[in-house]
Amino acid sequence: MSWLPTGRYQVPAVNFNVDKMTKPLTGSEILLESLHHAKGEVCFGLPGGAVLPRCDALYSAGIRHLLVRHEQAAAFAADGYARATGKPGVCLVTSGPGATNVITGLTSALMDSIPVVALSGQVPASLIGKDAFQEADTVGISLPCTKRCFLVKSAAEIPVVIDKAFKTAVSGRPGPVLVDLPKSVLMERAEARFPPANAGKRAERIREWRQEDLGRAAEMILESRRAVLYSGGGTIHSDAWNELTELSELTHIPVTTTLMGLGAFPSRHPLSLGMLGMHGSYATNTAICECDLLIAVGARFDDRVTGRLNGFATKSKKIQIEVDPSEINKNVGVDAA
């Protein structure tokens, strides 16, 4: 990607461990420097009155800004960037209708588990709740379609909030995060304190399974005669395609994938069954109906896959491998997880 920028906003050099900028900066400058620290090199957006200070600071920020013609396009472009690069996609929009226009894209990212960080403008903090021009309860509106939302109340807290936003977007089950930034915060000056370099690393997830669970799953695989591996988008998000192929070849269990899981297993492999469900083949769905063990890897038993739940893989025991505990037994009961 030779077109990615190499320059930086011209501010004093930052030692991540010292993590303090001695020169007061505007909230907009702190925001863009925070994006640098989070490795946000590209953003998609559309200007508006509430984010003009941020747009002005972009001129010398060294961050590539790609102009769209509608805020929904910014969210979907950030979504596509995240899918293509594996890094969180960033979109910048203004307040009111600008923020509400990204909701469709954020909902799509949530459903497909795509890491997106949306930075929305907001009316000045002193006008929040007073029905100011192009004011909307952006945080309240976006709560159902994001992993987490933030309303920034001061320029000084921007680095910590942006750090949390990026970590939240990629940790566990990936998804979108929204940060709402009042115009007064973008214009306010403050001394920036950035989290140390190791703060951006993903926290190691607490293991929620026991060794006995693995033993039980292995026994179920050894006892089965017509097992099928059912792989979803989680296999791709976790870079687990090599392990999936290794397990399939070791056990000679065929693999079927969802639409989001396409690419996780070679389509020309002798053990590939292709897609299952509504848009899958008759042979693949027959294999699911007749299997005696179904191993779901990074898949959520979506209704486009299962159809009628009382008729889905009724002859099989089920194992579900999933990073999100809320997906276990949500749609289909499983025997091991």
C-alpha cells in the first residue's frame, strides 16, 4: 500500500513510555495524534459544521482522508478497509444527520463482527440537551448497534478514549465502536498524555473452557462416523484457517462454510463441501441433516444456515467453538462448547 502516508502532525516527538506532550494542543490535534498512536493511517468521512476544527487539523496530520458523498458510505468504506487489512477501519462524520447516517454501516459491522471506529461530531458540550442545531443523542442511538460508545467530555481524555475504542474494536469478538466528540472539546486546548506503548496490546482473554472440555470434544470426534465441520466468519477473524485445515485433514472430516466463512478452507480441497444453508448446495445441506456430529467453528447458527431450528441437524451431537460466550446455546443447543 504505497499510497499510505508517512508524515506526521508536526508536534513534539512523543516517547510512548514518557507519554506526555508539554505543548498544549487543541482537541482536534490530540485526536489526530491519538489516531497515529493507534496506527490509524486512513480514514473515510464527510465534513460538517461540528467537525470543522478536526477537518482543519487534517491538512497537516499525515493521515490520509478519503472523502465520501454520504456518511453511510464512510461507514461501509471503513468496514471494507477493516476486512481487507485486518486493522480497524476509521470513519469521521459530523453531528446530527451525519452521525445518524452511519448507523446502517455500524449495524452491518456489528452483525459481521468487523472492527470499525466511528468518530462523530457533536454540538458544543454546553448545548447538549438543549435541542441545538443538528443535535442528536448519538450515543443513545448507536448503543444497540455498537460494542461500546463514548461521549468525550474534555480534550485531555481523548487519548485514553481513543486507545480504549481501538482495543474494544479488535478484542474478543470484533465490532464497531463510536466516539462522540463535542465541537467545544475539539477546540479546547490541553496537555496530551498518551497511554504507554504496551497499553494498545490486546489483553489476554480469560480462558472459559477447561481441559476436560477438550477431552470430551476429542472423544466425541473419535466416536463419530459422519462428522462435519461448520466454519463461520470467526475462523477468518481469528486467522485460524491453518488450524481448521489441519483439524480437517487429521480427522478426515469434511468442511462446510458460511458466506462470511468463505476463504477459511480451500474450495478445491477434497474435503470441501462448499456453502451450507439457504444459499448452499443440496448435497451440503443433506450432509448436515445426516451427520452424527456437527462441529461449529466461529459460527453462530444463523437462521440463513439453520432454517427451521426443529429440523436442523437433528441426528447429530454438536460442538461449538466460539469467542463470544453469549453465542453458546443462543440459537441451537450444543453438547460441548
